[in-house]
Amino acid sequence: MSQNDLPHGHHEHHHGDGAAGGHHDLGFIRKYIFSTDHKVIGIQYAITSLVFLFIGFLLVLLMRWQLDHPGTPVPVVGGLLEALLGEAASEGKISADLYNSFGAMHGTIMIFLGVVPLVFGAFANYLVPLQIGAVDMAFPKWNMLSYYSYLIGGVIMLVSFFIPGGAAQAGWTSYPPLATIIPTDGQTYWLIAMVFLITSSLLGAINIITTVIQLRAPGMTWMRMPFFVWSQFVTAFLLLLAFPPLEAAAVMQLMDRLAGSSFYMPAGLVLSGQPASQLSGGGSPLLWQHLFWFLGHPEVYVLILPAMGIVSEVIANNTRKPLWGYRALVFSALTIGFLSMIVWAHHMYVTGMGVGISMFFQTTTTIISIPSVIILTCLLLSLWGASIRFTVPMLFAIAFLPMFGIGGLTGMPLAFGSSDLMLHDSYYVIGHFHYVVAPGTIFAIFAGVYYWFPKVTGRRMNDRLGHLHFWPSLLCMNLIFFPMMIQGFAGMSRRMSDGGATYAASNPANEGVIGALSDTVIGLNSFIMLAALGLALAQVPFIFNFFYSIWRGSPVLNDNPWQATTLEWQTPTPPPHGNFVEPMVVYRGPYDYSLRTDELDFETQNQPLEVA
Amino acid sequence: MDIPIPYTSTVRPDTGLYNGKLGMWLFLASEIMLFGALFSSYVLLRAGADEGTWPHGLLNIPIGAFNTLVLITSSLTVAMSWVALKASNFQRYRRFQFVTLACAAAFLGIKAWEYSEKFSHYEVWLATPLDVAAHPELAGHAVDGQTEVYSVIGHIEGAGRGWTLNSLQESNIDSIQIHPDQFHYRVGAREQGKRSKAEKAAQKSKSAADHGDAHSALTIPVSEIKRMSALVPAHSTYFATYFTLTGLHGLHVLGGAIAFAWILWPGAKLWNSDPERYTNAVEATGLFWHFVDLVWIFLFPVLYLL
């Protein structure tokens, strides 16, 4: 495939200067906009996806306001909302339709435009070639196309907010028939944008896998690869194999919306009290759910595996010890990769798909928790007996462990059909998966940003501001998501735009209703909103620190400021196009720490073994 | 001005692959998942369809079979052209690739003709069934000695694209003139072949036979119509599947043909500077082409014959 761009591929006259970084002949546009350098593309991914992460967070702040004060104008930004979104936000109030749009787009943006491009597009792009000692990715031009495909998808998603009818409203899962009949073209935009995003991650996945298989430096055997590379390798396979079924599903939903077909529209469907007689019918709404979750569940591991990889690197470096159970980590990651493809229908216990099928999926779901627990245990045991350096990245990495632990354990009741029946579609589910992704994956992302920032920019981020970022974030994350578990147990549905007021015990219409929501449970909405505001404030030091440190941070004194063993620290800072000054040869495993007793307690991977 | 990447044209010893080939195999793996999902959807939808609602024999089998042959031929010429390159015979490679491109064009042309045939045919579902004995022109619609038919397929006189019952009612049309199609529908492959031959013979003998005259028209009042649809995705889940699968496959054929043409003309400079890399490009694109061929080999029986 990459072979089609061959005529541009002649570099004879450039042989030899690749490693020296002397590419001053590139203009600004080729160097920073249409670059084929994996590091520039990684940075492009990072900046774009951080912006999307921020947008997704703003959406949820608006939603939390609406849940706490249903139908009251949004303070401060209400007028802006009305100016931007028109009637859906008249008088600065969030209408139920707009709330649905925000909900669907919060999920979509956070997952497909924020976290996945950040952990895979940014971190894998930047670091995998460096950590395996490669000069670049195997297909640099396709790599660039991958970013632009992602960008186009993202822009289409954002544009859909401003079309008549607004953005998609059927949740990030886009279940038909609702998604098909909903009267806004936003859903069509959503589907088309998804096709671009899927293409993007497909190109990225092929690139990462080929790079890892083909471009490892001499001596970089499979079992000498840093665990981060392993985690991205497995992630790439998940993206490669799990995304195409969603593409197929999206194409079929597009056909349903645009060509009037009935892939997901059952016979005898009744719309607003009218039988849909001119519909050919015969479709299956369940088909969409199967195809969607066939992607959707591996996607969860796309979110979490790279996070585990980042945390592993940070922990090994800051404990100054080899990771406990490296081989167990690797084989667990591979096992997760395989099992994640056969657990998808545990999202569908309440669809009535049958007890036999539920039984199968609850068995595989239970089994997949074993490798996850192995990984968490290995990382926990890696701390044992270490003289830990409590740097800012390490704080985030350590916090990841219990947070992911809570996220994982709260998933167990959802893994079993019988208990899932009670909790399905409640705030408990929201609390559960946000524990995995928010204080889990996003903390790992922060750990990675603080850890590799010196390599990317040549400057360190400020420690004091880092602490000011970490501690309030940790507190607020828990104050946000733990109360959701309580609300979920009380039976609050996750999909209501009025924060549960319709089912409040204090509502006269519900007098004598058993299981109506008490004032305490509904009152938690205020608590959560304040905590969410706190979380927003806690990001201010980070954003300031990030930009301030790019230009004013204290410069690093050498290329390896954390005294790390892996190859990315063996490059100049920041690494030039072509990465290494001289070709890397690898002699050691990834975590040769604490081998010596003098102050230099580590050996880098390219350090030859001493002959005794 | 890019950095030279290792193993773009040479083979990495421990994997035995150059980058492009591995990349292509990975891409094909994802393609298998894409088409696999669509085929699985087909199985699920068909197995879940109510009895009697899955149409049969609405496609032109001889044409489909011919197209299969066209695509297989192109796969052969792709392989031969690669062999020619390996033997450093560029002219021979070019000749074979001309045939490949011609086959691709023929395949797509035939497919487009099949599509437009479908778009101009309508199925009309009737409120009260019609007696076959009273309407000899409906003989082709009755299967297994049926005496009544519940729907009629054919050309509608003066029909635009994409007419539905709603559009008839909105334009105040009282009745339609439909020419029931003698040729195919609801019969197996062998029977289709026979009728195709018979129709051709009939057309030869009737030298002035224009399509409208070939079959006599049937008048159906709009009040008798339950539902009406051209043979488009909205007709039935069967046609939705047919158009989605063959449409996606057609896009793949088009993409492969464009890639080959690109390598053949603007990309040909590479042959002089790096013949090995050029040959690899043909090989990797060829892998894709064989895959696309293989997909059709599954599509043909699944959609035309089963």
C-alpha cells in the first residue's frame, strides 16, 4: 500500500544526514503542518486531542449545571450558548434536545476525539519509534494522512453542532431505531465523521504494528521491548480488527438514514403512534448493538492498555527497579487483547438476547478480569521495597493504581446478568466507567505528559504547579464519581435531562410511589456539580504550567533528566528528524535499574554488557 | 526530504517481509473484519427474516456469472504482470496491466448497467391478489403452480426515479400501467437461463421489439396498491444488503484500478530508479486486488444464487 507513493521516496543524496537533524531546508509548512516526522505528527495529535478533551469537559460542565438546575439559564455563558446554538438554547437554557446532544457528543468527543487519539495517536506516534530505536514510522506519509483524517472527522463532529437540528442526540452508542429516525442531520454527520476517524485509526494501527515488527533496532528482541511498546502493539491490533465492524455498521446506518433501507428498522415499527407502513422493515435493532459493542468493548482496552503502558514506564523509572513480572505483564496484555474481542455482549444483558448467550459472555467477562488484575498486581508489587522518587508523574502513576482498581472492581456487578439488571443504565454505570477512564486513563495521560515533557520540549514542567494540579484533581475526581454510584444504587437513570426531578419523591405526582428518588439522592447533583467545578479549577495550574513551561520552564541539563534506561532518552533533546545521532544497538532489557551501587544506578538499553 | 526508512524495498531477514507487504496484509486483515461484519449481518438478517419475505431470483444470474469471470481473469493478468516484472520485462507487464484495467472497467460498467436495470424496475404490492389465469402476462410471477400473485414487478409507464405510493398520491395519479417482466424473478438459475434464451429468441423474431412492446401492460388502480418501491435499498432488506455489499465492493474495485493505473503511468519512473521497489508496489497492490476478487467470489453465490 505505501508502495504507491514510491516516486517521492528517493533519498540517496540524503543518506547519512538523516540522523544529524540537519533538515533546515524544510519550509515551515512541510516541517510543522504537513510533516511526515512521527514526532511532529505525535505533537499535532497531542495538541488537537487535548483541545477536544477540553471541549468534551466543557460540555459536561454544562450538563452538570442542567442536572442540578433543570431549566434555569446557564450562568455566565448562557448568552453565548444562545448566540451559538440558537433556539435549542433559547434564553440561555439547555433544552432537553440540547442536553441529549451534549450527552452524545460528550461521549463521542471524549472517547473518539480525545482519549484514543491522545493515548494512541500522540503517545504511540511519538514514543514507539523512539523506544524501539527506529528512525521513523514505517509509512510516514500514511502517518500524516492518519492525522488529517482524524482532524477532518473532528471538524465534521464540531460543525454538526451548528446545523439546523443540532448535533447527534442518540447517545455515543447511536442505537437505532432512535438514531435513524431522530430528526436532525447531526446523526448523519456523526456517521460520516466516524468513517474518517475509523480510517485514521486504521492507518495508525497498521503503521504501529509494521513499525514494531519491521523497524526494531538490532538487539531489540521482543522481550527487550519496554512494556509501553507492548501495550501499544496490542492496542494497535485491537484498533485494526475491532474498528472495521463499526465501519460496516456505520455504513448500514447511513444507508438507513439516506437510502431508506431497513437494516436496523424492524417490521411493524410504530413511529409517534403511526405505523411506518412505507418502510420495508425486516431489520434488526440488535444487529447494531452487536456490531457497535464488537468495537465498543475492545475500545475500552484501547483506552486502558496504553495507560497501563505509560504508568509502567513511569513506575519503573521512579521506583528505580525492574518492573515486577515483566513477562507476566506482556502475556497479560496479549491475553487481554484476545479476550477483549469476545466479551462485547455484556453490554446487552437487558436486550433479551437470551440466557445462554448471556452465560457465555458473563463467563468471558469474568475471565478477562484475571489478566487485568495480574497487570495491576504486578504494578503494585513493583512498588514493594523501592525507594520511590515521588515526582509529579509518579504521583499520577501511583494514583492510577487504586483509581483503576475501583473502576475495575465496580465493573464486577455489571459483568453478571442478574446484578446488571438492577444497575443497567443507571448512574452506577457512569460512575464505574468514569473511574476507569477519568482518574484512570486520564491520570495516566497526565503522568505521561509530565514524564516526557522534558524530552519533547527540552524543559521541565514546574513541580509546585504539578502538585497543585494533582492533589485537587485526585480529590475532585472521587467527589464527582463516587456519589454517582450512590445515585445509581438509588435507581437514578443516566439519561434524564432534569436530574431525576420527574421521579423525585418530593414531586406530588409520585406520592406513594415506592422507589422514588429521595431529596438526598437528587441533592447529590449539587455536590457533583461543585466538585466538577473544582476539577475544572484544578486544571488551571496544568494548562498554565503546560504553556509556561514550553517557553519558560527550567531547561533540562542533559538528554536523560529522569535517568531512564529506555532508548527515547538516548536522543538529542528535542529529538531531530531521524531521531538518533547514531544507529542504536540494544544489549539489555528495558528496566536495568539498581544494578550498581554508585549514584549511577542504571544501565541504558544500548549499553554493552560488561564482559566479566 | 524524508528520512530513509529501512526495509521499504528489501526484506527484513527475520520476518522475510518488506514493510509494504506486511502493511498490506494487516490492511487486508482489517478488510476481512469489515466484509466479515457485513456478511455476518447478512446471515443474521436473513436468518431472522419472516418466512416468505426474503426475495429470490431478482438478479440477473448469467450477467453476474460473466462478471465473475471478468474479475477472475483480471486476477490472473495481475499475477502475470507481476511475473513479467520479476523477469524484467516491462512491456509485457504493461500489456497485462492494460487487460487488468480493461477488466476492471468492464466489471464496473456491467455493474452500473445492472444497477440501472434495478432502479428502473418497480415492485407493486397489491391490496387484493390477482388471478394468474385471468392475466396471462403474470405467468412469470407465479411460482410452483401459484394461482394468485400478491405483487407485480416490472416497468411502470412514465415512472420517474424513486416513485413511491406517497408520490403517486401526492401527484393525484389514479392508476398505473405496469409491464410485468417476463424475464426473471422468483425462479432458479437454470430456469433464468432458459427464459433468457427464450426471450432473446423472441426478440430476434420480433425485429422491432422495443422494451415497451415486448410485454403487454397491466393497469392497477392506486387504491389497490399497498406499497410500491423501485428495486432500490428501500425495497427490502435483501436489496439493501445487495446494494451495500456490491457498492462497497465496487468502490474497492475502483480503488484498486486507480492504484494500478497510478503505478502504471505516473509511477512508472520508479521502474528505472528502483525496479525492486516498483515490483513490490505491484505485488502489494496485487494482494489487494486478489482480496477484492475473493470477496466477489463470496458475494456472487450469496447474493445471486442462494
